[in-house]
Amino acid sequence: MLAFIIRRIAQSLFVMVAVALIAFLMFRFVGDPVNQMVGIDTPQEEVARLRESLGLNDPAIVQFGRFVWDVLHFNFGVSYQFRLPVTQLLAERAPATLELALTAAIFALIVGVIMGVYCALNRDSWLARVFQAVSLVGVSLPTFLIGILLIYLFAVILGWLPSNGRGQVVKIGEWWTTGFFTASGLKALILPAITLGLFQMTLIMRLVRAEMMEVMRTDYIKFAKARGLRTRSIHFGHALKNTLIPVITIAGLQLGSIIAFAIITETVFNWPGMGILFLKAVQNVDIPIMAAYLMLIGFLFVIINLAVDLAYGLVDPRLRVAMRA
Amino acid sequence: MPHPTPEEVKGLVGGGSSGLVTRLLDSDVFASFRSSKLTMLAAFIVLLMFFGAAFAPWIAPFDPFDPAKVFLSDASIPPRWQAAGDPRFIFGTDDQGRDLYSAILYGLRVSLIVGGLGVLLAAAIGITLGLVAGYVGGRVDALIMRVADVQLTFPAILIALLIDGVVHSLWKGVSREESAIPVLVISIGLSFWVQYARTIRGSTLVEKNKDYVAAARLVGIPTPVIMLRHVLPNVIGPVLVILTINLGLAIITEATLSFLGVGLPPTQPSLGTLISIGNQYLFSGDWWIVAFPGATLAVLVLAVNLLGDWLRDALNPKLR
């Protein structure tokens, strides 16, 4: 088990170093950082002095080392567009994205599990068929189209929910802003969260349905039935419990892609998060923001992957044996 | 998304090309195709859309990109069956007076070209790297597969966005009109190669230990020839399934990038660009500008996905 943990952490470190290398290469070679800082009429000696003072004449490996050192101190440089530290820009927008992603993930998990269990237990009912059809459409429709459809239905025609922004936000502590405590904030959250979570919801629904149908065929469920336990206790106490481990794994792994896919949802709903910031950076070749966002998403993915793998080993004794072998 | 392992799909590979049509008509695959009405409908829709895209210049009633034939006075006319509709424009017109039906046909053309070329590029990269990794092994294998692992950490759309930004900044002198399609194809190609590489590597590892490879080696055939002429035909089978499934994903990726404003420009719209344009007019009540391109995209992707799902099941010997 210890060997597995060490190997797994080493792998994670390797991934992070690779991501840092890509970010560094972008930083250094795509769009010269000095050109972004000086004007056209800056004298040549000034440019050379700046180049020297930034350490751009040092060997690449030294520069990479310095880059990693800066990253470890949350120093991602200054945005070319805004002339502000990237860390500050990201921190300002992080709460919006994280609240949206978290709400979407919880929505996907709860609704997905309920629909999946229903489909597995009532395989031939018409409602189960409707759910199945919805899941196929949910996988096929691009995220932005779902968002547009929801906006047209609930904002344009019915006028029930707002179509853009976060509504009113409340400040907590130094820099965290939240929309959880105001009515308009909560209302603004509904449509984006559904849009963002729909794909993951269909994924979880399909998974729960397949796992549950498999578990319902096993001997211990037959035995539980033979013991005369109540149906509800069999379904939820015995069957569902055993399907939840893989579901939580997948849901955990999907959290990272929810944050990445928030780029699209944030654009559709004009949600002031990190995704829009990244998109603007791509359009304007603002390399520091692109590099920082890449590192951030990479870090999240690696941490989530690592946590899920380690938790899996702790929860499932069979895997622990397999790991030792 | 579950994909067939090489072992699962290996049954269908092998044999020459003699009497391909008769073999196809006699095959289990064709029988399973005829037994599923939904699959036939999906195939029909996909064929129809390919046809419409291929012959767009002849089918479309207007050339939406000819400034001499587009009039601003025709802007935002609703579809024909509505009270304010104009019989010349079946699906109405967009904000600049372009016939929406014609624009969709041309947009479909761009979307399918970008999606198709992107998937082919991804397959070419993936097959080459997978073959090399599996056959050569050792450090080369470790390096390629580690790169694949790192890339799998990120969603394809994020990688496509990054590549798009980087390539555009490296090609500074080139205008967006000229560079949009190549950049999108490169982005999609580099975002989707991992799956091909993993599949091909897996089956290459099995094939390279077989007697026919050893025989070829003993005769003294050079390694690249063995890889291309002997191993490749025996491992290429599963690629067809991945190609079909990835085509839907690639079309969505292109549409998403265009919608986000980093894909095709409004002067050369794909379905995603058309949707992005229409989205701006949603609140003024001009629903048709976004609805018809959106529906076309949704139906296309759904049909391609249905076809991919069917192909995966039909070629899976375990389910027969």
C-alpha cells in the first residue's frame, strides 16, 4: 500500500512538472514577454537592460527553475491585457466559478443518482424510457446549445429567471464573494448550474443504472429477498450502497472537467468567472493568464485524481490486495 | 465513455479485399444494420447532410457570401410559414439579410470539413505514435504514453483552446479568414489523438509477438515496412469505431470553439458561428436565426452518435 501511494504521488509530481514545462514554454517562447512591456519608442539599450534584469539571458534550465519557484509562490506574472498580477485576477474570479461548479456537481450527482436508480428498478416503464432518451440527447447536445435553449425558454419566453450575471453577491472575509445568500444570487445560479451539470448528470445516470442492474442480479440481493427484507431496504440499504463507490469516483473525477467546461457556460450566461477570463486571454494571446489557468486546472485534476485513487484503495479491500501484487 | 478494447474488435479484421461488396452484404454487420430502424434513420440523415454539404453551391438557392446578392433590406425576415415571412427564404434570413437555409448548407460544409479533417489528423497522429510505441517499446514507448497520460488529464476542449491561442499568436501575419480552418483542424487533431494511440499500441503489443512478424523479421524486411505492411493492417480495425464516435465530438468541439469566438469568423461561418450570431438576436425575438442552425447541429451530432453506438455494438463479437 505504501509503495502504491509513493508511486502514485511520484506520478502526480511528474504530471505537474510536465504541465509546468508546457506553461513555461508558452510563457517564454510564444509572444516575447519584453515586447509586451515596452513601447515602440523604447531605446534598444533599455530593452537589453530589461531583458537582463528579467533574467531572459540565463540558460533555459535556470529560467525554468525560477518559473517553478515563482509558481510555488503563487506568482504568475502580470497580465498583458490588464496590467495587473494574474494571481489577483484569478482570485477575484475564482469564487464565481467554484460556486457554479460546486452547485452543478451537486445537482448532477443528486438528480443523476435518482434518475439512474429509477431507470434500473423500473426498466420498462415509460418514464424510464423518457429518462433514457433525455440522456442520449444530453450527451449529444453541445453545452452552449443547452444553455441557449434554457435561456430562450426560462428567460425570454417565461421571464422567470435571469439570463446573465451572478445577481447580487455578498462579500465574505477578505476576497470571497458569494451569491448563495441573496434571492437574486440563487435565481441567477439555477440556469447556469443546470447547463453545466447536465452532461455529468446523464453520465452519472447511465452509470448508476448499469451498476444497479448488475448488483440487483447478484446472490446477496437474492438472499436478502429470501430473508424477507422489505423492498425499500433491499434497494437502498443493500443495492444502492454498493453502486455508490464507482459513482463517487466518477463524480470526483468529473469535478475537474466541470471547472474546465465552465468556460462555455460562463460565456453563454456572461458569468463573471475564471473561464471568461481565460477565454479573453486566448483571444488576446495573454500568455500569463493562459499559463496560470493551465497550471491551476492541471493542479486541480492531479489532486482530485490522486485523492480518488487513494480513497479507492482505502475503501475497497479487493483493490488493496491487487495493488500489493 | 466505454470503448471497445482491441481484443473485442479484433475478430473483424483480416482477410483480403476480394468480393468486398458481397461480403459486406452477407455480413452480420449489415444484417444488424437492417434490423435497426433507428440506425437506418440515423444513416439516412447523415448521408443527407453529407450530400447537402458536398453539393451546397448547387443546392443552395442563394450564395450567402456574395455581397452583390445580399441586401440589408432583407435582414431578419422570419421563416416562410410565418405571417411576415417571405416565400424566397424558407427558414428566413439572418441579421445581414443572408438566406438562412443557404447559410446552413454552407455552414454544414465547413463544420463537416473541419470535423472530418480534424478526426483524420487525430487518427493519423494516434496511429503513428501508437504503432511506434507498441512496436519499438522501451523508452520511446514510455515517453509517448506518458505524454498521452498528461494530455488525458485535460478535457479536449481546453487543449483545443490553448492550441488555438498559441498557433494564432505564432502565425501573426496570417488573417483569421485564412488561418481559421487549419488552426481548428490542428487543434482537434492534437486534442483527440490519445485514444487512437492507446488502442493501436495495445493491439500492436499483441501482434508483434506473433509468428508472422518473426518470419518477416527473419527474411530481413526492414522494420518500418513490417510496421506498415504487416502489423498495421492487423491493428487498424478498431479505428473505424473510434473515428465515427470521435466525429460527433469533433463537430461539437469545432462548433463550441466557433461559438466562443476563437473558431471560424462570421465571414466564413460554420454551424457554431451561425449559432453564435443568432444568440445575439435571441432577446429581440428573432428566434429562427439561432434555432435552425442549432437544430441542424443537434440532429447531425445525434445521428452520428447513434451510428457510432450501433457500429460499436455491431462490431463487438461479445454482443452477437
